[in-house]
Amino acid sequence: MGDVLAAAKPEDFRAPNPEDTLYLELASGRVVMELAPLFAPNHVANVKALVREGYFDGSAIVRVHENYVVQWADPDGKREIKRAQRTLPAELDRPAEGAPFTPLADRDTYAAEVGFSAGFPAARDAASGTAWLVHCYAMLGAGRDVAPDSGGGAELYVVIGHAPRHLDRNVTLFGRVLSGMERLTSLPRGTGALGFYEKPEQRVPIQRIRVAADVPAAERTELEVLRTDTPAFEALVESRRNRREEWFLRPAGHVEVCNVPLVVRPKAPAK
Amino acid sequence: MGDVLAAAKPEDFRAPNPEDTLYLELASGRVVMELAPLFAPNHVANVKALVREGYFDGSAIVRVHENYVVQWADPDGKREIKRAQRTLPAELDRPAEGAPFTPLADRDTYAAEVGFSAGFPAARDAASGTAWLVHCYAMLGAGRDVAPDSGGGAELYVVIGHAPRHLDRNVTLFGRVLSGMERLTSLPRGTGALGFYEKPEQRVPIQRIRVAADVPAAERTELEVLRTDTPAFEALVESRRNRREEWFLRPAGHVEVCNVPLVVRPKAPAK
């Protein structure tokens, strides 16, 4: 993989759009998330509206469920929502047409076809003509109650364990963590049902969440992401499908969609 | 899943053999691991020999690699090995014949056939007539250097992220964590190359490791594990393949081998 990245050209990388990037600030530092308006435009718009009215500032991580999710929300459920919506209809899939797609040749347990769309792990189904994001590690979703339209973005989760792919098309995914995953995964696990923290003082305070576009340039985390529609990405997939490093005795010959690294690195300084 | 477990009979569960169970003691508490002599008899015997000569007592967790592994070893590489072996030939697979196998009907990205053998996630290949353990979350392996026979059990790792299945048949798996995973997964990530801790004081001390059979009965962690060769287990797999809880809008219809929970619970008191 090092060789593939060393050979990649500057144009194989893209800078995430600051308007579709969130910064979650914890005492331990920043978690950077990229949003996916192509797949969940209403959730992206609503979460940004919540962020911009300060809904999450001073809220908390309330649930750390071992091998599953980290979740944050208004801990007391009493926060006013001013301009954003409290709930939205779920956005579980979209027409495949119009969504770029780099298919992965390897078979998948859950979907007829998997691959990558605009930098996110995704799946497609020719019969229904739909595409959707899939629950890989680090994916960002909007929690909901039993009713499909009971989510909307006021409760968010990030996948921290083995990909819970049974959630695909059951709950709205709308982004993924680009950096800072370790600030979420190393948190103490909640000991209550479903991994909720049992005592208020166990909750992990969220200082604030901001849209990167609203943050002064000097305070931004400048990242670049390997495009998923380039020969460099194809070479990367192949380098993971068949590991050629001396250590490997038997290249796998296959790679699972959630095992393909979606490479993120600090942005190269301008020359 | 609750319904399946409520309907399970006492004989659907088994108590792990104390002679094939390890207790790893950290300041935060105990991690219980079950060994798999069926798949890696030499590694199991050697790790038990290392444990019994106190090789790991006062050693440390030296590596916590985000979305990959937690690893422990002699931090300074200077410990004497008395009766155990320092290295062993890798045990990457075994004859399929003689290993019980409950196949999973669902397709897998990596192997022609996956399923469960003696309580462990496993795979088989009819062409070669072999079976092997697979790298799911919580699996326990023996690290090695480049040479296939450079492992043996003096450096051990547990999978803490999305299943790194490309490691299957490249490195010896010989057990899995039954309880206490959260004591490993919530550790701070190492910031050095490959997730190694950069400073000695960051390492996480291991108080000791013992074979459960050597621990007084009153100090044991009594667990029971759902057998993987019973109708109750089949029902559990189906309950995960097609989630019927009211929350789910669209049952997946499939389940991946590493997404099938291998149920462990405190042993029911004798009546």
C-alpha cells in the first residue's frame, strides 16, 4: 500500500468540501467527519442546521456499545430545536443512476454488488435500481426509534466494531469519520443496557460541533482523501486483495468492502 | 436473540474446559480466553507452558493498533524461557476431517465455506481438505516475524477491529476472548508505527496470566458458552440473519460469519 500511495499523483486525492465536513470537539481533541449529501441530502442539511444553531454544543456522548457504536445526543432530551427539524423521513437508499460507483469485483455476504461511491463504501442492486451506503467501521449515521421517520440527526452514531451490515437500509447513514476515530474507540464502554452510560458523570462531554466552513482557515484540519474512482484506488484495492509484502504467506485473493482502506492523510502543503 | 436464548436448554450450553482457559489479569480486571487445541495443539500447549512458568507475569500490552489488534509481549525481549519453546512452526490449518463443523449457508468474501467448529469461527476448503480458524473480532493469535516458524506464543494478539480476514492462514490463531474484551478495546491507541506505544510508561502492565485450572475454584470466572452444533445455535444464526424485532425495516437475509454472536454468559448456578 505504501508503494501505491507513493506512486499516486496529486490529482488522485481530493480535499473534502468544508461545507460538508464536521468537526466534533472533545477534551481529547477533534474528530473530523465527512458528510455524504449524495446519499442523504436531507439528513446532511438538517445535521448542519442543528450544528449551526449550536444544538450539540455542550451535549455528550451517552453510549459506547462494545463492538458496535458510539452515540451522542442531548443527554437530557430537553434541548430546544430552533430552525432545524427534530425528525425526518429516513433516507435509506437512492436511485443508482446519478451516483458514481466503482464496483468491487469481490463477492459480498450482504449485497449483490458492493463498491465505492464518492469516497464512501456503498452497495447497489440492479433489480431495484437503488444504491446505498453500507455500515463499515467509522460510518456515521442518524439514530432513530422504531418509526422509520423518527430519526433526523439529533442523535448520531459512529460504527466502532465489526461492520454491523444488518443495519444497512434500516437506518440512515450520512457520512463517515475521516480522522480521530481513536478518540471514540478508546472511550470506556457503557455498562447499561445497549452500552449506555449509567451515570451522568460517565458521559463524555462534547465541547461543540462545527461545520468546517464556519471555522477560521487557520483552525481547520486540512486533510486529503484518496479518490475512489481512479487507477490509484484500483491499485490500492488490488494491493489489499493480494498482499505482496514479504510477511504474507498466502495472499487472500479477495477483499471485503469494509476492509478496503479509504485513505486520508494531512493535506500536502502547496508548492 | 433474547427469545432464542430464553428457549435454549441447559444442554445447549457448555462450560469451557478450565485446562484450555486463560485468565489475563490487568489492573482493570480479568480477560478470559478460551484456547482451541483442535486447531493449534502445539501453540496451545506452548502458551500454557509459557503461562505456567510465569513468562507473561509482569509483562505488558505493548501495542494497541486502531481497528486492528491489541498485542502483548515481553516488553524488553530479555525474558528467559525455561521449559517452553521460544518458537514453533505455524499452525495455519488442519485436516477438515476430524474437526466438527456447522456450516453457515451464507456466502463469504474470503473462503469457499465458513461456519463454526467447536465454538470458534472457522472456514473449510473441500479441494485441499483443510479447515482453519478465521480472524473475527476477539480472536486470539500468536504474532510472528517474517519467517513462518518465528511465532510460537511469546507474543500474542487479539483482534479489536473489523475482521482482518486477510490474515487467515497467514498467522496462527489458537483461541478467542470470552469475556473482558472491553478491557482491551478501550485502551489508548499507540501512536508509534503499527500502533506500538512509544514510551515504556504508556505500556499497560499485565499482572499475570494463569490457566484457569490452576486457579482456586472460588477465584474462577464461571462462564458458559452456547454450543455451535445445536438447533438452538441454528435458531440464533437465523435470528441474526433475519432480524424480526419491530425496529428492523428490512431483514438482511444474510449473515456474515464474524457477525454471528458466539454467546457467552455467566454460568447458571447449580440447582
